[in-house]
Amino acid sequence: MNISVIGTGYVGLTLSALLAKVGHKVHCIDVIEDKIKTIKEGKSYFYELGLDNLVKYGIDSRNLTPTLNYEEGVKDADIIFLSVGTPSGADGGWDLTYIYDAVENAAKFMKDGVIFVQRSTVPVGTGKRAIEIIKKTNPKANFTYLSSPEFLREGSAVLDSIIQDRIVMGGDNEEKKKILFKIFEEIEKMAPQITEETPEIHEYASTYISNGGSKEGAFKDKCISTCLESAELIKVCSNTFLATKITFANNIARVCDRVGANINEVMDGVGMDRRIGRSFLYAGLGFGGGCFPKDVKGLIKSTEDLGVDAQLFKRVYELNESQVDYVVDCIKQMGVLGGSQVGVLGLSFKPGTSDVRVSPAGRLCKALSHEGFAVLATDPRAIEESKKDFPEDKNLKYVDTVEDVFKNSEIVVLATEWPEYKELDYERLSKLMKSKNFYDARNFLEKEKMNKIFKFDNLGA
Ligand code: UGA
């Protein structure tokens, strides 16, 4: 089929590359020249496990055509996927400018019978408004509009997009929905081949499913057909519910700190209840990234606009905002005085990505710097990005090696749980420090082992 994907972020580029891999003729459209230029060179402009290989295949096979031009990208498309960003607006709600601009631009050139599929996270009611825009822009248009939200996570975007937990299809045309389900099923069927061909994915795939990755199972059991509004709400609710689980664990971690309980033990026990589940109950620096903070805020705004009580979501947001300050207090309680040098391991908002949007680790660096500590921070992938989002200042400097983080530091803090930080030779690194203090803000390292080397503390234990 001829398929157009508007927006080349984590959702759009991953989907484009997979559709091309399955054999569709795909145009991916973006308005940013540098992004399109990089994709044309056969690579992704952001780091995502296994994506470069797929993009390269798409370009080499000529199944994937990146373009800045809407007319070229849309005119032959049987299906148009919309996957542009929906950042936070000034009022806390989602800014839908990119969505409505993309819908209007696509509507000008779309062919008869096209299916529009919304993949971005949008507030309920966006679909209705988009349909009005298409009708106004192209009054004779014959089209179907479906909402099929994407649930991929950064760091495992490719695997999440190949084997999805569920495929939600909102709208009122059951025949067209079947076409879409079939397309996603084709992608899932390619799973063994894609993982086999991409060594880094193959390596990760074996541990992935047991780590809360998407379930395998009968494809039809994962397909859900709903009305437009329900589909829109399912995505926003999923993100807010997961954010609530994290905040719950972070709050209980504070209780554990007071009473000497251990947050991991508590959540292991709580999570064994199958009705609750263990995932997203890992206490840490709070949730960050381009999705949860924005989506919780968005749900607060749209709930309040409807005249419905949004206190629950508000409290989740506020408590999350306070988590970095709580960790700064824990660090101070270890006896580290203002003005001391603090080393920070990790800057991305979670491991496996170079994304630092609303990164709790970046916020921690800034908070420590603000408190007068001299901060030296590093990350395996996200230093350049951090320099933009969390600029260096008189107290905050980024360094390339973990040795530089430890050298002469009074304390080192683990802020992002990159797997490689589990393998470090802490015995050797500790000898570079001024004082051997270590705070694990992600409860990631083996306490017993670390206790032998450092004056060690971690969150909620
Ligand atoms: C999230 C959702 O998990 C995806 O399903 C969704 O598609 C995506 O948002 C989106 O809306 O596009 P993502 O932002 O990539 O995915 O990251 P997550 O893995 O969900 O982590 C979000 C934040 O929560 C990170 O800062 C992470 O460190 C934190 N987290 C996660 C915890 O602090 N504890 C946990 O137990 C889990």
C-alpha cells in the first residue's frame, strides 16, 4: 500500500521504518529539514535501539521516502498516519497546533477514500475537531478518520511497535479498522525476522518480555474496537495511571525512609498481587520524559475544563515535582555540605535513550547546582542533549568519563539506571574520591556490595 506518516519522532519514524520493512511504499513527512536530511542518509536523528538498521533498509530498498513536501508525501497515500508532537501549551493543556496544521496540510492533497489514523497522544475531542478541519479544507473529501493511539516506550520503541500489547482502533468504520489491524498484524509477523537481523534487538529481545515488554499471544485478542472518544481517552488514561503508580511508590519510599522499611521489598510484596502488578512501582527520582509530565498536566486541564474534579491527577503531578528536592534533602542528610563536589551518573530521563526532556536526572543536577554544590555529571548518550536542555553553569559541568565524576568528589549520586553503571569497578573508582559517599537515587545497585565500599544510602531503604 502507499502510506504516509506525518511526523518523524519516536512514533512516526519507527512506524515508517517498520511499514517500509514489511514492503509498503512509505513517505515520511517532517517540517524540519535537518531531520529529513539525516533520514535520507539512512539513519535516525535520535538514538533508539535497532532503529538505524531499519531506516537504512527503508532507504536502500527505496520503500521509505523522507520528504518535507506535503503534496509529494500525501497525494498517493491510501492511509495517512498522524504522529506529530503534542507538547504542553502555556495553559498546561496539550498544544494541538502541530496536529491541526498537519491535518489541514494533508487534507489539501489527500486522495479519495483515504484513511486518516491519529497516533499522537491527544485530548478527547481532538478527532471531532480534526474531522471538521478536513471537511472545511476539502469539502468534497471522502475519508475515514480513526484514532489508534501508540503505546511505545522510548528505549524499546522498535520492539514495542513490532509486538504491541493492544491495538486500539477508535472510530465508526469497522471495515477500515480491519485494514489497519491487518497492517499491524503483518508487522508483528515479521518479529522473528526483524529481531534476528538486528543484533542489538536480538540480544535485548530475550529479556524484554520478562521485563514488562508486550505480551505475545493471539493477535485478534489484542485488537480493541471503540468509539473515537474512548480511544483518545485510553491513551491519556494509561499514561496517567502509570504515572500514578510511580508516584505512589515514591510516596511510600518516603514512608520507608522514616520507618526503616525497604521500598523494594514492600513493592515486591504489593506487586505480587496480580490485580496490581509489579511494573511501574519502582521508586526513584520521579517520572520524566516527553510524555508522562505533559500528559498528566494535559489531563488535569481537560478534566477541569469539563467541570470534573482533577485533584487526584493534580496531586500526582505536584508530588512528582517535589521528588528531586526530596532526593537533594536525602543527599544533604548524608552529611555532604554545601559547596562540596557532587558527581552524578546519568542524565537521560531513563536508560536506553538520549532524550533529556523533563529529565529528573537533569533537574537533580540543576537543583544541586542551585544549592551551591559543584556538580560534575556524565551519561553514556545524553551529554550533548543535556548541554542544550540543562545548560552548564558556574556550578554544573558535564564530563565525558565516570572517572571524572568520581575524582575528588565528596559524594556520587546514581541518577539514571543505565545497565553499564551496574558493571562499574566501584572499588577502584571509590579510591579517586575525596570522601567515599554514594547515594543511589534509583535503587538500582546491590546494597550489600556497595555498603562494603561506600558510606551508602538509597531511596526508601
Ligand atoms: C511512556 C509510556 O510508558 C508509553 O506506553 C507511552 O507510549 C509513552 O509514554 C508515550 O506516551 O509516548 P516513555 O515516556 O518512553 O513511555 O517512558 P517510560 O518507560 O514509561 O518511563 C517514564 C518515566 O517514568 C521515566 O522517567 C522512568 O524513569 C520513570 N519510571 C518508570 C519510574 O520512575 N519508575 C517506574 O517504575 C517506571
